[in-house]
Amino acid sequence: MKRLALFLGFLFFIQLNSFSQDKPNIIIVFMDNFGWGEPGFNGGGIVRGTETPRMDQLASEGLRLTNFNIEVQCTPSRSALMTGRYAIRSGNATVPLGEGVYGLVQWEYTMAEMLSDVGYATGMFGKWHLGRTEGRFPTDQGFDEWYGVPNSTDESAYSSSPGFESSGLPETFVMDGVKGKIPEKVRPYRLDYLPLIDRDLTDRAKQFMANSVEADKPFFLYLPYTATHFPTMPHPDFKGKTGNGDWADLLLQIDSYLGELMDQVDDLEIRENTIFIFTADNGPEALGYESTNMTVEESIQGSPGPWRSTLFTSYEGALRVPFAMRWPDKIKAGTTSDEIVHAMDLFPTLAKIVGGTVPSDRVIDGIDMSDFFLGNSEKSGRDGFIVYMGNDIFGVKWRNWKLHFKEQEGWNGVLNTYTMPRVYNLLTDPQERNNVLFPNTWVPKAALPQLQEHVLSLQKNPPIKAGQVDPYTPEKN
């Protein structure tokens, strides 16, 4: 009987090990303030100062989406990606100001927790921006390990800012942590380390992949780089390399690091069983246009491609970002689609692919798009979504149309509120300048039911308040 029990236990172990090997590895490279028009595969690359051969390779070997959307600020974008929910629901609809508690409450169930629960090793290397206090770090939200910064890269300049030392504000630190422990402060995050950090993130990501493969465990690698957030400071190895300025040097750096990750996948012989996604958190920045008498377009740091404006607006330049996804033999190489997809769709889609659980006790706004990604359907299943700027609804996107109730020209521009929505045809007017409400008054009638449904869901399931402390129990009406 003892031998039988040992034999059955051995068979169970073999089955469990085989089951884990069948699950695809998942890599998400998530750029910061990286416009739609930067990669060569979207018409950028060489016209932005340098070719982007590895980005272009990834896109050519898989699926390229021209209508992949995100929320228009860093924190809400990351919240939507991690939870599969509009950021308004999690209390993270705006970039946090001040030093209070913010981020995801423990009640939220993240993509990392979902993947961890089905046997994945989970590693994050880079910018979190979903909490900076005890209980709110990535290692509290499903990641086995994390190295990076809790907030945004502009904080690296604090130490050199006049008056900061006497402000009483805490300095930002680079942190290193593992699940179950409070992350340690490794070093101050200052301008001397800013050009170097993405190199270290890449090296740690490559080591994490190697360790996971050696342990024979499927892995989820989330790599939210600090580039291309202001200030623009390429690594010394890339400084001056293109001859076209810091921005082009940084673009070359990003492409090279991406290539290293792709090569590591090949070296570890896991290409066929690895989902590799390259995208970003929102469109480009616009810096100082008011103080320099520039227009928003003249002061854009980065390229939104044919779309209008920058982050912190409701225009397509804020919402649309590059997207390439490769999974050999599962996703047809060289596929391009203009179907609407939102970052919050990745949570339920990946859950379906790996056999993970999507919570049924809360509203999940993301849509399972596994059939669309795998080529079994030409339609994504998403006709549109609600466009937020912070806690306010600025508009509704529906098919090739946009409705704007409010507009803001640039991140610190004048806010205009309309009594009647402005309507734009995105096919004929990608710059969203020609209001065609008349004679297209039918468009609001077709587009607004999704807004009504969304507002009713918020009344039934009230959003978590910003700064909510743990423990949290959801309120329901």
C-alpha cells in the first residue's frame, strides 16, 4: 500500500508538472508615455530618428492593433490593466498628488494574483504607480518579486530641485522586494540613476525568465519601463549613438532592450510557448507650451502619429498606443486589425487562455478577446468604451465615432464643457477638429446606451473612494 501511495503520488506530480508546462509564459512590456507614432510598425522609427527593427520584428511575427486604447493617465492605465476594470471603480482614476495613501485596496484582484493562483511565477520590474505605502506594493498584489520605483520618474529630479530639501517631503527610493515582506529601500531615485535603471530592469527581467525556466514553472513577466517619461535621459551606452538627439537615442535604447528580451526567449527555447506583448500606458507628453508660447503640437514630447494631442486629454493621441502581440502558431504572423481593444480586456483574455478565474463578485469591464486574438473571430466584441479624464467622463468612443462632452487642449490647457456633445468621425477626421453632430444626430443615439449602462453600474456598485484604507468591504446599493 505504501508503494502504491508513492507511485500514485509520483503520477500526480508528473501530471501537475505537465499541466504547468502547458501554460504559456506571458511577457508584458509596458512603456511610459510612449506615443502611437513611435515604432516603425506604426510609421515611426526612422522618421523619429532611428530604426526600430526589434519592435517591427515583434509586430511582423504576430498581431498589430492600430486601435488599442488605454486610459489617459499613468495610474488609471495601470489600474485598468491590472484589474480589468475602469480605474474609476478602484479609486485610481487620477495620478495621485500629495503623500497620502493611494493605490489598490487588498480587495482588488489583480492579473498577477490571477496568474499566481494558477501556478505562475510572477515578477515585476519597473514603475508601479498603484501604491507606495505598506500593503500597497506589487508584492502585496500577486507579484513574487519586484524591483523598481513606486511612483513616477519625474520624482527622480526632486533632489536637485531648489527648496526640496527644506520641504519636509520624503525622497523617492528604488525598492526591492519579495512576496510576504515589506520591500527594502535600495537607493535614492535621483537623476544619476535615471539613465541606468532601465538597464537594470532588463537584466533582472532576463534573470527572472531564466530562473523560472530552470524551475520548470510558467512565468508572468511584467516590465513597466520608466522610459519615455520625462526627463529624457538615455543610458550612457546610447547617449549620442543616433546623432539625432536624446529622444532618438532613447528610442534606440528601448528597441535594443526589447531585442534582448526577445533573444532571451529564444535562448531559453520558449518562443513557441510564450505570449509576448509590447504596449504603453498612454500617449506622449506635452511640456511647457504655455511658458514658451508654443502650441500643444509644437511642444509634444513624442509622437501620437496621426492622432491629436497628448496624455491628460480625451483625444485619440492620449488613448491610442502601440500594440504588438506574438504567440507563435497561435496568433497568425503579420496580422493587423483596427478593431477596438482596451487594456482592461487583457485581464479576462489571459484568464481564459490560462484557465484563470475572473471574479464574479464585482463588475469586470474587460471583455474576453481570446477568440479575436487567436484568429477565430474578425471582431473584437468591443464597440466602444467610456472616455475618462480623471474622475470626469469626457466622452464616449463608439466604432469610428467619438462624442466629447468636455475637451481639454493639453494636460494644463483650458477646459471646455459643452451643452451638446461634439461628434467626430475618426476615419475622416483623426485630429478631432470638425464637429459633425449635424446631420449625424443618430450617432449619440447609437453611442450613448453604453454610457447609460455604465452609469447605472456605478450606482449599483459604488466606486471605491480614492485613498480608501484597508481593510475594505464593497458597498452595494
